[in-house]
Amino acid sequence: MSLFSKRYYSSARLLFASLMLILLLFILLSLLFYHRLQQAQQIVSNVAEQAVPAVLEASQVHDKVKELNLQSELLRDAISQAARARASQQISQIIVQISSLDHQQYVQHQYQQQRLKLIADEARSLDMLIAERLVLQQRSRQWLTTLSELQQQSQQFTSSSASQPWLLHFSGLLRHVTALYSIDRLYNLRQSRNELENLLTSNQQMLNQLSQAGQPAATALADQLNTALLSERGILALREAELSNIARATGKANFLRSLVTDYASETELNAYQSAASLMQLSQQSSRALQQQNQFSFALAIAAIMLLLAIMFYTQKRVIKRLKLLNEKVLAGSGFDGDERLFASNDEIADIARSFDQYSNTVAAQQTALERQSLTDGLTGIANRRHFDSHLGSAVAMAKRMKQPLALILLDVDHFKAYNDSYGHLAGDDTLKAIARTLAETLQRQIDLVARYGGEEFACVLPNTSPEQAMILAEQLRLDVLALMLPHHASPTTGFITISLGISCLLPGQDISDKVLLNQADKALYQAKTQGRNCSVMV
């Protein structure tokens, strides 16, 4: 015993000493290389995660800025609401694309996002101004139509020769009003307003000098012109609002272009600074690593030689036998025929004897237990225990995968009467035939057919919609009926039939396996109350 104890102690001490020495070498080498390797890894990581993405992002932002400036110009010069909406939508999409670029590596990331928000706000403001300008332009075009109608009415105006001066003056006034649409500055528009007010006063004075016969028609024309020109939403007010809008829109567009250009410049500057910083750090680390190459190489060679010596010693004493033991265990073969495992009376020999003793026992017990716990002894299909555990797993999987799940409970119709008429042995044969038919009909490997109890069976159908479940249930019913098993005691028909209840778990539903089973049981009850030999779904 003392010799065996010494051998046990010797083997354990050798293995422990070898492992400790390897561990010490590993710690020493790890401490030596840790700092520099970490720095090198950080440099490579920064280059891959910051410098290269920063340069790529700067290029992408530059392209998006060009598109953004182009769309801003198109928005500013839009001549229709459709063109304005299209340009505004493009601007919003480009801003979202720029915002989605990965510039998390910049310290100024939050500031850049604020700049993007400011650009988006300015773009919306410009869009509102352009929409307002288009509305004003549409109203102005409507007044142009009114002026054209007044011109036509004045040409049809007939009266005495005394009214001719007024008509000439009125026509000149119309041309002066029409000329307002060619003015592009508020200062000039206000000067023209004063001139128009003087012309309107002169027109009114000439109107008062007309004869009584021609005065009403001329007054109507003059009133229409005054309304078109001086009303709250008249030509002068619309032109002033339009010119003011154009000035504000131009300033807003210039400011937006300046913001976009500044954003692109800052992005390029950040990318340059990031790349320059990483390049400098990389050069410093490279010089430091070169200085330690010789020392590290010598230490690594010494460690490798020592490790090889330890490995050679333990290979012969322990590792080769452990490898052989592992092969025997994995292969499940016996251990008595190989004396190499028992050459030394140590821990490895004890382990080999233990595996040899228990491997056969465990295999036999495992086979018996699996068969007993999962299989129905009569029909050879899954039993109630297997069904209960499988249903819970199937429900959890269906919820996680967001897939439908169907459960079918079926019962042999009037089976007690069948046993009373034909005997229990015939009843057992019938149950076997039905189980075999169910298993053959449901051929998918993911489906489970189980004996639920007595003459009841259950089918778990993963990834099966309610429509598919009803089709399968009817197929099962017809296949059982096709067996043509005589049942003269059945009031339903002269052959063995089944009733089926179906319940389904739909994607997104949150019901338990117990609720699903209860629903299938209720459906089975309804099938029985409806005359049996049918399928019911709840």
C-alpha cells in the first residue's frame, strides 16, 4: 500500500509541478508581451475602426454635400409644388443618410449631429418659404388674368370722343400695373406704388369728367382695377410679399449652403486629425517593439526548449496513456485487453477500471430508461410523459420563432363498446394500427405523434397554420377510416372512426401549453357532440 501511495503521490506531484512550471512561463511571457501587444492591437483597431471609416465617411459626406447643395438649389428655384416637394424629400433623405454614417469616433459627434439638425431645420424653413412663394405666384397669375380681362373690357368700351383720353389713360395704367411683375426689388416696387397711386388719382379725376352715359361702365372698370391693385390680397400686396419671400428664401438658401459646406469641412478635418494621430502613435509603438525584439526572441527560445523538455517527460509518463484512455472511452470499447493502461498502478489505471466497470451498466440503464420514459409500451409511439415535455418545448419554440403551432387531440369513437364486443386483445391491435397510421400520415421529423391515454392520441405540429392543421386532421380521419376495421357496435358507422379536436397557437399569441391543450380538448368534445367521425377547430 505504501508503494501504491507513493506512486499516486509521485504522479500527482509530477503533473502538478509540470502544470505550475508551464503556468509560470505563460505568466512571464504574458506580462512581457501584454503591454506592447495591447498597444499594437489598439493601433490596428483604431486604424480599422476610426481612421479608415473616417476617411471613407469624409468621402461619402463630400458626395452627399454635393447632392444636398444641388437639391437646395432645385428647391430654391422650384416652379411648382411637385418640384418643391420632390426636392424637399430628397434633402430630407440625404440628411438622414448623412446622419446614419458612423462618426461615433469623433469627439465632436454630438456637435455634428446638432449641426445636422440645424441643417434639417433650415431646409424645412426654406421649404416653407418656397411653398409660400409658389402660392403667392399662383395668386399673382390669377390677378394677371384679371388684368387681361380688364384690358379686353376696356377695348370693347364704346362712348363719345370725350371718353377717349380716359381710355388711353386707363390702358396705360394697366400696362403700368402689368410692369409690376418685372420688378425684382422691394425699393423699386414701393416707388412704383407711389407712381400708381398718383395715376389712380389722375384716372379718378378723368373719370369724373366723363358723361353720364359712359361713366357707369368706366367706373366699374376703375373699381375692378382698384380692387385688383390695392385690396388686402391685391397685386401690390402680393408682389411685396413675393419679393420679400424671394429675399428671405435667397438668404436662407445661402445660409443653408454655408452650413452644409462647413459640416463637410469639419468632417474632413476630423478624419485628417484622426489619421494623423493614429499614424504618430503607430510609429512610436513600432520603434519600441523593435528595441525589444532580440530580448523577446531569446526568452521565447528558452521557454520553448523548457516546455519541450517537460512535454517529452510527461508525454511518456502520463499523456500517452491518457490519450489511449480517452480513445477507449470515446470508442466505448473494453479496457481489459490493453495492458498499457494498467502498466502502472496509478490514477490512470483506476480511472480505466472505473470506466470499464460502469460503461456497460450505464449504457444498458440509459437505453432502458430512455425507452421507458419516452415510448408507449403498446403502440411504440411517444407516451404521455414525452408528449407533455415536448408540447411545452414546442410552444416555447413557436413563440420565440413567431411561427404557428397546431395541436390535435383525437379519440377512437365508441372504443369501450368495441372492447366489450371484440375483446381487449382486439382493442390493443386496433390501437396499434391507428398509431401506425398516424405516424405514417405525419411524416415530418418535427411532428410528434403520442398516445395521450387509453384510446386518446395527440399530434403536435410545429410551423403549421390552422388551415394546414384542418387538412391534416381530415387526412388522419380518412386514413383511419380507410383501415376498414369492423366495429358493428358503433352507432356512428360500421367501422372504426375517430373524432378530432384542433387548437392553434398563432404568431404573436401568448398562451401556455395548458391553455392550448384545454382548447384542443374542448374542440374534441364538440366533435363528439356533433356526431363523432369529424374534425372541429376552436
